[in-house]
Amino acid sequence: MKRYGIMGGTFDPIHIAHLIVGEYAIDEFGLDKIIFIPTGNPPHKENYTDAKLRFEMVKLAIEANENFILSDIETKKDGYSYSVETVSALNDSFDGKFYFIIGSDILFQLKTWKEIGILSKEVEFICALRPEFNLNKVFDMEMDYLRREFETKVNIIKPPLCDLSSTYIRNRILNEKSVKYLLPDKVINYINEHNLYRG
């Protein structure tokens, strides 16, 4: 049975930490592919870059890695996408086991996700720890709660550079600072060509 990692997010913009997390997840859990799923245009949210532009940036960022694939399942959809619906749709296209990759900040939001109990039966989660998050008592309590209430399975990875954020990159671009080596060169070129993140 094939094993697929799912990486969803706004990717506004995608950066090297996203790519590193994907590559680490493949190594640590023997995944066959990582499916990158940029979010669509959320209703009533004007502060996101248009989904088509974000989709193209992800496409450029991952095209050199044969283990990374891109899905437009959320960008082609109008309105908000829920992870439980996205995974259900992926089940129609991919035959295998799914691992949903999240950041440590998202772990504490999982209990509020739509139909998290159903989603927990469909996927295992891989939580990429940010450097400031230690496996402390609060973290353990949250993992125990998710396991007890929703039978959620959470695996931990600790990749480097996990504290790099899209917000940090947008701010650097806005302030005309270099983002070289923080993003793939093709993504930097795309941002420059489309004059993104410059206010």
C-alpha cells in the first residue's frame, strides 16, 4: 500500500522549510509521495495572494522533486475547504494510506477542526515541531486528549529551519530585503515578475 503525505496551506509564499519538512517526512515515515495542496481563496479574506498565483509558486517550487506532487483540489473550489472533505476527495484519486502533515501550532487547533473524529480515522498526523516547542507536559496532555477523544494518531518530526515563516518572508520582501536561499530561485523570480508582497 502506498503512503502519501498531505501538506496543505496557503503557501503565501512557499519556502524552503515547507520543502524540507516534506523531504524529512518521506525519510522518517517511508512515504512514497507528498501531495501539496494550496488553499483556495477563502471567502471574505482579501489579505491572501490570489490562489492561482500561490498555486503557480508551489508548482515552481516542487517541480524538481519527483516525490512531490501538486493538487488543485482546493484552489479550483469556490469557498472554504475543510480538511475532512479534501481527504475524502483524495481517497477517490489515490489508493493508499494518508499522513496529514501539520505544524506544532496547528496541533492545538485540531480539536476544533470540522469532523476531526472522522478525519482521524482517515489519516495519521505528522507534527513538525517548531524549535520553540518542546515536548512538554502541555504538549503531552494535548496529544493524550486528541487520542482519547478522537482516536487521533500524532507522530512527531523535528526538521531544521522549521521556524521560517511565510510572514517573515513577506515582510522581508516588503522591506526590500533579500530572500535568496529562503525560497527556490524560480519562486523568487515569479514573485519579482508579478510584483508580489510589495504593498
